[in-house]
Amino acid sequence: MNILLILISVLLNCAAQLCIRKGMLLVGEVGMSGLVHNIGGMLMNLWLWAAMFCYAVSILMWMAVLSKVEVSFAYPFLSIGYVVAAVVGYYFFGESLTLTRIMGILVICIGVYLISRS
């Protein structure tokens, strides 16, 4: 059950990142100097609100996780979010998924597997 809570929290965190990416693709490129200029568009963007909701639920779930398991066990599972984000980014946002990234993803998966067995 603990691993399920960990995975849900991690996937919600990843979903938040993906919602931010989608929302900012709609808002457009924003630098630090243009942040104030674009704040209205960001506040009206439903994707960014969805991201904040996902983050909030993820944090609540993560608190439940850390009340039950050691942080040294749970924290490496956040790496799964990198894998999911890379795959979703490739298929839905047309981002590159090079051989080097794929190899990195495999290393992450092996590491998470080994930690989950401990």
C-alpha cells in the first residue's frame, strides 16, 4: 500500500509539471523581466491551475507517505516522474528523446527497482 501512495504522489507531481508545460506553451515564452507582464495570462490559464491542484494533492499524499516510510526509501521513487515526463514530453509535446536520455531512463528504472527491493 505504501508503494501505491508513493506512486500516486509521484505521478501527481509529474502531472503538475506536464500541466505547467502545456499551460506555458499557451502563454508563451516568459523571462524574468516579462513575468509581471504575463501574470494575467498565467492566472487565467486552466492548465496552470490544474498544476497547482496536482501539486497540492501530491504534497498531502507525500506527507502521508513520509509518516509511514523512511525518506531514504520513498525519495528515490520521485525519479519515476523523470521517466514519465520524458515519455509524455516525447509523445504529446514533440520533445526529443535521444539515445542518451533513453539510457539515463533505463539507469533510473534499474535504480528504483533495486531500492524498492530493499
